[in-house]
Amino acid sequence: MPTDFVTLDYILTFTGMVVVVNLLTQFTKGLFDKMFENRTRWIVAAYSFILAAVAAFWKGDFSTVHTIIETIVIWVVNAVIVWLTAMKAYETVIEKKE
């Protein structure tokens, strides 16, 4: 039985992406707030789309034009869902802290 707590296969699932996006946002929000004026939603969006792009390249099928387009569309939709879910989770955590 593997003892890995976090694996790449887990990170590339919906739950894993939401967790990773939230952690990245929590750890880097202060840095980005110093550079830009409170742009948390765009930071979360960027992390979501970057992670979805990594997942698409890792797990996607790029054998024909049809599968390339299908992979891109599916992972863009996934990125938006991860973005919205992670943003709400982030807002919930911040709300409880304040």
C-alpha cells in the first residue's frame, strides 16, 4: 500500500486542483498584494488555468485535431470550475479568519 499523501495523480483530480490552488493562493497572496492592489480572484484564475494546462498536457490526448480541440475545451471548462470553487473556498476561509 503506497504511503504517498499527495501524488501527481491526486493533484490532477478536481479535489486536488482545488486544494493546490487554495494553498498557492494562501502562500502567495501577500506577495501579489504588494505588487498589485488586491487581485485575489485573478491570482486564483491564473493558478487554475496553469494547473489545468499542466493536467491537459499530462493526461490529454493530442493525436488528432479533433481530440486536441476536445482536450482544450474540456480543460478550459475544468479550469473555470476549479477557479470558481477555489475562489469560494478561499473567501470562506478568509471570512472565518476575520
